[in-house]
Amino acid sequence: MIRRVLVALAAVTAAGAVSAAVAPTAAAAPESATAEAGTFVVSEAQFNQMFPNRNGFYTYSGLVSAMSSFPGFANTGGDTIRKREAAAFLANVAHETGGLVHIVEQNTANYPHYCDRSQPYGCPAGQAAYYGRGPIQLSWNFNYKAAGDALGIDLLHNPWLVERDAAVSWRTALWFWNTQRGAGTMTPHDAMVNQRGFGETIRSINGALECNGNNVAQMQHRVGLYRNFAGVLGVDPGGNLTC
């Protein structure tokens, strides 16, 4: 069983969803130079190339719109760093959702397990309402509470917004990527900006279950996607790809 802290994240695997503990936000990256606001290093054509079978729910415009809430995402440092971060985020998203195909967790038997009634606010949306949803498969009542509070949306009472509103769905994924450490020591954003390598993003998202030899096949699937997406963007993937 994974230790629970402030928030946790569900990641879809072949066996269903698994959770990763999340710690407080990591320190801001020292490299603060940003590109022009409103730009994204991934074109719509490249996005479609990466996700040829994607669900229509996951639109390119929805992602770009959600990025306005996190202006440093894929927009910090030089061109190589920005492209590597975009590739890393999209690779992890592809792994979680089967290539942006699944909006909700496929293992419905897990649904009732994501209610932690030890939290003072309980599970007002219902015992089985906090299953994995969206690009990084947000799950658990305390995850929805934390993400909703950060984004100014009441996701604790209305978690269904994550599967019905594409912009909200993308924003929850970017919230985790940019602000949460998970089972790692830094946010995925900081891992890429500080050139710690793609492996550190895996550690943050699902490291307790996939790193240190725990599930090499799942880890290598993420790495393969990252290499592929880095190739689409014409950038070297860098080192430290595994965890």
C-alpha cells in the first residue's frame, strides 16, 4: 500500500488504476527565462501525429487553453528544454490514457476504493465518485479537493467535470505536472527544466510502483513514448530516462 500524503494520483495500467503519493510543491526552478506567452512548442499537426487515435474529447485547443493557467509549462528555458518538457508531459499522458483514448478509468471495480473517509470533508459526491479521470487520471477525494481548490473549481462536489469539460480535464493534468511531487522529490516540470531527466517525471507520477525495478515494463513503455515524441519534435531526449 502506498503511503498517503496530501494528494494522490491514479495511473491507468493494464491491471487498472494505481495510486501515487504526492508531496508539497517543489522549489521553483532557477532557470526562469520563458518564451513568448501563448506559444506552444508542439504544433497541432505534431499533436495529431502523436495521438492518431485520440478521443475527440482531448482537443489540441483545450490543451493550449489550459496552459494559460500554467504559463511556465513547456515555456521555460531554451528551445531544447521546452520541447523535452512537452514531449515528457505528453508521453506520460499517452501512457495513462492509452494514447488519449480513455477519459475515465477502465477498471470500474476500483471506483469505490478512492474515497478516503478519514478526510474531514468526506466524499460528498458519493463513495464511488472519485475514480481516475482525464489525461493523468486524477483520482481520490483528496486529489479532487486539492486540485479543485487550486483551480478555483469545486471538484470535490462535482468530480464529473473532469470527464465532461476538456479544459478542466487538461487543467487537472497540468496542475499535477507543475505543482506536485508525487513519489519523487520534485515536480515533473522542475525535473525537466532542471534537466534531471525523464526518469524523474516517472518517479513523481507513479514512482512507487514503477521505479527501482518494481514494474520495468510499465516504466519502459513511458520511456519509449517519450523517445518517440521527442523524435516528432526533433529534439534529443537527453539522459536519465529511467528511474
